[in-house]
Amino acid sequence: MTYTPNYSKFPELFLQFLVLFSLLACTASAMGPPHGGPPHGGYHAAPAHYNYGYKVNDAYHGVDFGHEEKRDGKYTEGVYHVLLPDGRVQVSNTQF
């Protein structure tokens, strides 16, 4: 004996699902966007103040480079240095 599925109720079930999904979609859209709480006072951009730097010195592989930077409001200054393959050290100073 073999089982034969009965698909005669498929169109009716599909129509019920479609109506239910449409009602849920209308309800969700009528609710509007979610609210995350009271509005904040906006973005307040404070002047940037920081000191930052790093240095890599690996004598075994012959690698030596680094960077230092400091910022105080709109004024920024920094220095980069790198050991070149011929043994010289290239230094670059920046100011903004």
C-alpha cells in the first residue's frame, strides 16, 4: 500500500496564509517605525585632543619604523620615520 498525498486543500490553505500575512503586514506598517526612546540633544562635536604613537624595531629582520602624532583641537603635528634598505632613516614631519 502506498501513501498518496491529498493536495485538494492546498489552494484554500494558501489563500488563508496569504490573507493572514497581508493582515500582519498592514498591522506592522500602521504601527510606524520603532521608537528608541526620547530624542537626544543632537551630536555635539568636541575638539579632538590626543597623543598617539607606535614604534617597531626588529634588528634581526632589519625593520625599524614608527609614528608619533598629537592633536590639540584643530592643530595636529606628527613625525614618521622608517629605516631604508640602504641604512638611512627617512623622517617626515607633518603639521596641520
